Amino acid sequence: MTVDELLQPILNTTAPLRLEDSRETIPEWDSLAQINIIAAIEDVTGGELSTEEVLGIKTVAHVLNVCRAHGLELTINES
């Protein structure tokens, strides 16, 4: 699975995501999207995120790190 496959439907975008993308660079990354990102991570990893992990998700890189910590290796298109 790629980070684009996980996040693009939630963020309502088809643009390739970059590691540094965040709420500041993606207008659609609002509070509802944040909740949906957390729910999607929990769904695909089959685990529950800690409060620290939830609060730490601020960029695409953070999403990758949390997923990897839960055993899911997401890839990112480096274009």
C-alpha cells in the first residue's frame, strides 16, 4: 500500500503526497480529515493508536512512521 492510496481519498486529492505535506500545505487536511486519517491507520494496521501517536500526526512523514511502528510498511512515490 502507498501513502497516496491511504490518504488521497481522505484528503480528497489526486496530487501525489510528499513527506513534508501537512495541514498547512493541504487545505483539505482539516479536523475531520485528521480523525479519518487516524481511523484509517487503525483499520489498516488492526491496532489502536496511543494518545501520543494521535497527537503526533502532523505530516505525511508522521503517518508513515506511525504505520511502520504498527507493522505496516507504506511506500511513498518520490517524484
